[in-house]
Amino acid sequence: MATGFPIALIPVLVSPQLWTLWLTFVGAVLVLMAIDTVLALPRRRLKIDIEPPETLYIGDSDDLVIGLEPRGWRRRLRLEVLCDLGPDLEVQPTRRVVIPGGQRGEVRIELSPRRRGTARVEKLWLRWTGPFGLTSRVVQHLVGKAVPVVPNVKAVRSAAIRFFAEDAMLGLKLDRNKGDGSEFESLRDYVVGMDHRAMDWKHSARHRKLVCKEFRAERNHQIVLAVDTGYLMSEPLAGIPKLDHAINAALLLGYFSLRAGDRISLYAFDSKVRAFSEPQSGVGAFPRLQRMTADLEYQHDETNFTLALAELATRLRRRSLVVVLTDFVDSITAELMVENVQRLARRHLVLFVATRDPSMEAAATGKPYSVRDIGRAVVAGQFDRERDVVIERLKRSGVHCVDVDPSQVSVEMLNRYLEIKRRELI
């Protein structure tokens, strides 16, 4: 239609006497537009149902389900749907849906949270055209839904199911603690491959068959999850803040530690202590750990490692496994952090956990195509070397270190915990 008006003006420009032709064209278009508007679906006949998810989990996504029902409409309806989301949700493109006559349509909008807190779905914009496609209706539908965004306990549950579930085919239950450690677990019949040093000759003679002792890793250890909430941890990494990567990993380790019979404490800090819980045991303590981590806020203060780790040391009455979840930029700014972690490691077993930036490693090792790429590679390589120096200093001090990509932090941290339990280092 927009190109039709200039075309209709051509006869008028060539011959002014043909202005009636132009008026006829304009009149016909206006009549068609009026008919198109009248025949378009009225707003009142479009029923809109919105079903937001009850909860969103950081690092995961869920769908906002929009039900669209043109009541009493027998023609096919083409709709464009755009959702106005709050700043803590990823922007989503316009969705298009075709609803056959007399049926109900459905649109799913993916909600991907960027931060913990409360995500809002503000408005819904809908657009459809008349049967001739000359006019369109644009409708604004207020939603005003608030959805809480919490740490990703879904990942903890799924990992726990994989780890502790029974094998459906063999009927066997996995127990990763049996067979290691020095704490007596039970007696069992000898099978080929068992360690002969575990043979119980006294009971073997009594039962007239070979019997072995089965051991497990010691329990009731104290595990402290020390989470840095300073400004460096608020920076996004792989789509979500570093703090949320740390919280997700801490929740996974906390759940497994509670299941393994250990006691868990949470300690959050930056320029001051933000949260502390006394060590608790049993899986029943996990909901409290989940609530406390959900309440941790993103801070803008620089982390004071001297104050925070000294305060933590005074609160610990027995040797513990202290898991420090933090991050650093370079060796200069990390100096105080290293000194205080080393001081803490003199009395306690420390597991230092940091997350590498995959984009930094890609810049350092990727193929350069310009002078700017070369400059980025040099800077990124320098940062990586300084990071390796800091990690190596901590390792020489007896600190166990995990410094991997965000996707590997939880698994690598859990593997280190199981290794520490197996070797009875606590």
C-alpha cells in the first residue's frame, strides 16, 4: 500500500487532468482499509491466559506459557507476540504463531535469568492483521508477574539422583565411601580382587569361609563453605555472575557432604562478614543452607581477606576443611588473598576454588586476524601466566586448588572433596 500511492501519482504528474484517477485510487484504498479493520479480530474476543513458572533457577531457563484463544473466530489467525521482560531477564525475540479457525494456540517465551532476586514479566504486546493485510491491531496486555530467582537446586537434585540412585537393572546402590578410609563398616564375603590385607582371619575361621572387613571414610568432619561476595564476584561469567557459579557449586558440595555424614557451615564475606551458620549435620540441614545462599546479595565492596579469614579462624574450634570460593584478577591484587589463605592453611585444610574466564583463554590461544587481536592475545596471555603463578604459590603452601571453567567447577570441586575424604586428609 505504501508503494501504491507514489505509483498512483505518476498519471497526475504526467497529465494533471488525471487527478480523478488518483482520488479514485485513494478512495478505494481507504474503503478496503475500513473493511479490513472491521473484519479483523476484535480485541475483546481474544482470550489470553498466562502461566509463569513458580520459580526460576539461576543458570537455567524455563518457559512462560501464553494461551491464546480467539473465541467465536472461524478464520485462521496469524499473531506476533512480544514479551516486555524486566532487566534481570534475557531479551527474547518476537514469536509468531498461526492459530487455525476455532482452535486454541500457545506461545512459549523462554525466561533466562541473569541474576538472583525477583524477575518481572511486565507486558505482553500482540499484533495481528485483518484479512486483507492492509491494517493491523496492536494490543498491550498488562502482565505484572514477579517470579523469584533462586540458586540452582535443580542441578543439585539431578546430580544427587545420578550419584545416589539405585541401578534399575542390577538392583545395586552406589556407595562411594565404602571400601576407603579407616572406619569399620561391615563384614562381607571375599570375592576375587579384594585386598588381602582386609581379610579377617578370625571370622573366616569361625564361618569356615573367607570374610573381609569393609571400611569407609570417616564421617563427622566439619566443612566450611566460605563464599566471597565482593564486587569481583558480581561480574558475569558464562551468562551469570561469578557469585552464582560459586553458590551452585557450594550447594552441590554441601548436599553431598551432608549425605556423607559431615557437618556443613556457610560463611559469606566481602568487606565484612555477611553470613555465618554453625556447622550442622544431616540432609535436613540442606533447606537452611539453600535459604541462606538465596539471601546472599551482590555487593559492590572490595573483599577484605585479612579481616574475613582472620574472623573465620577465630570461629573455628576444630580442624576443618575450608572451601574458599573466590576469584582474583592478577598477582598484585591477589597478594593479600594469598597471604591470608596461606595463614589459614597452617591449621586447617583449605580448598581454594576459582573460575577461569573461557573468553580470556580463547583470546590468548586463538588465531589473531588483526593488530587488535594480537594485543588482546598478549594481555590475555599475561593474565593467564599471573593466574598460574598465584595458583602455584597456593599449591606450594599445601592448599588444594581448583581453577577451571565455570561448567567444570561443581564436578571438579566434588572430585577433590571425595579425594580428600578417601585420603583422610582432614
